[in-house]
Amino acid sequence: MQQEDSTKNVRLNEQIITINQSSGWDTKENLIPFKSLSDQDVITLVNHALLGNSKHATSYKYVFFKSILDNLFNIDLDSMPECFLSFDAISLRFSEIYWNLILRFGLKQMPENTNGKISVIEKILFDFCVKYGYSTTETEFAFDGLKSEQQLELSNNIKKTVVTKYVLGAFCADTQWQFYHFSKTQKWEGIYLNKDFFHTLAKYRSDFEKINYFEWIKYLESINKEEDSYQLASKLDRSTERKNLDSYRKTLFEFGQTTCFYCGKKLSRTVVGNAVDHFIPWSFVKDDKLWNFVLACPSCNSKKSDKLTSQLFLANIRFRNEKLRLKNYPLVQKEFKSYTFSKLALMYGNAIFNGFQSGWEPD
């Protein structure tokens, strides 16, 4: 992204503003006061930042934006004047996406050149695989197949050498310094989102994801062989799909959920036989959090699919979560840190706004 060299006029608050795309990537901080932004202002700024006709050396900005979108509902909305999102959360998702795209699907992330140079992110991943003896051409397991300490090691490396070094300032500059505040000089451990930006992203989450995917796919198709680019949209979607939900299944079963959350049918005594269902569909949130998981019988899990339940079950999961959060389980304490029912209700309402069918109930 640091190689961009162009300008673009955009309309913000009824004023024409010139954005210099060559600035930003090496900026140490952004403390420029946020303006009041309408939905249209945010859409304009994001569209500009993702435009495919600007020069860029890698796919970093698309992955960075997706990492923020996927973490929207992990933000603690009540603790700060602005919405805080940690670099750890962004970098963990950033690492997961690239692990799957580069190692599982074999997709290049920058154009080939005569001296064989590869992107920094590819070098980091290849070196990591050499260190731990993983094949770089036959990596069959997803990122969540790594040990937690390996995930942390890789994510911390990528945070320092890619996310905060190359992408952080550049994407902020591309959104006219209105997306988030950050400071490397004060050693902030994350970004503070403009709340107007947050609410618009949450409201139109599916649309922003589609825009990002469209530009991202065009870029990947331009630098990869046709056979490697097959079903790119599916590969981008699968880049964050968790393979193993056993820890969630075990925690909920130990909590005492022995019947289907939806129909009340007795669940299998063999824990693995029970379905772990995203109450708010995964296809909307693109994230896995214990407070959004319930155990369901195979029939309800299949029939509910990507639908939203009726309001009755929204009340039920609120009650369930208030009881579950009191348990002194490590996974519960970790994943309920930023949970509030208002956030879950916001997700439910925004999913409806984004076109997800609501009102489902078991037969």
C-alpha cells in the first residue's frame, strides 16, 4: 500500500475533499478530531479506500478491513467515548485469513517479479512453517488447528511486521483520517473507531463485506493463475471458518445444556453428536463467540440454517447468557469480557436489516 501515488476527490459533509493516497503508511499517529459522519459519508470513504483502480503492492488493505468487520461485535461499546479494538484481535484474524489463503489455498498476495520477491506476509508464514516442520504446500489444517501459543506467536509477529507497520496508517489516510485514531508514539495497543463509522459498518455489514470481496477478488485474480483463482469468493469466506468447535460444545454441555435450545429435545449423551449452532448466523457475524453459541439437535440445526429465530428465543439466550457468564470456566471468562445483551440485540436487528430471514421457530 505504501506505493500508492494518486489523489482522489470525495464528497464529505457536502464538501469536496482531496485525499492524497501516497500519504499515511508511515504515519506514527492519527489524533485528528472526528467529524460527524452520515451513513453516506462513511460509504463514500470506504468505497474510496477499496477502489481497485489505485496502485497497491499487496492485498493487505482488504484483509485489514475484513479483520475489522469480523471484529465489530467484539468491540466494547460502553467503556470508551470511541469504540476500542485491540491490535491483538485485528492481527489474530489477519493471521488466520492469510494462513488459509496462502497455505491452504495457495494464493499469491503480490505480483510476481523477476527477482522472485514475495510479500512480507508470505515470508513470515513460510518461515513459521519451516520452524515448526509444517509443509508449505500441503497444509491441510486450518489456523485453528495450531496450538494456541503458536497462534499467538505468529499473530504477534504479523502485528509488528505487517499490520502496524504497513497497513494501519495507510488505511486511515485512505479514509481521510476519520475511521479510527491510533498512536505508535504513545504505544496504544489498538485503535479507537469513530462511533459514526462503527454504527454504519454494523448497519450495512453485509454490503461492506461484498464490496470488499469484489475488489479483493479482482486483485487476487490479477496476480494468480486461473486454476488457483477458481471459486475465490468461497475461499475468502472459508478463510475464517472455524473447523473445530469442540471446546464450545464441551463448555455448553458442562454448563448443563442437555436439551436442544430450540425444540427442547433431549440431546445426545455423546457430546460430539450435538450441533453447535450460531444463534446469530455465522454468515452474518463471521466470528465465533461462546455467547452466540447454543447446542441444538441435528434437525433444528439443519432447519434453522442461516435464519434468525423469533423474539422469544432472543429473550431465552439473554437469560442463558446471564447465567453462563457467572461460571468460572476459562473459556467463559475469556469470551464474555466485552459481552452485553445490547450488543447481541444490535447484531440481531442489523442481521434483519441486512436481509436475513427472521421469525424461525421449530416445528
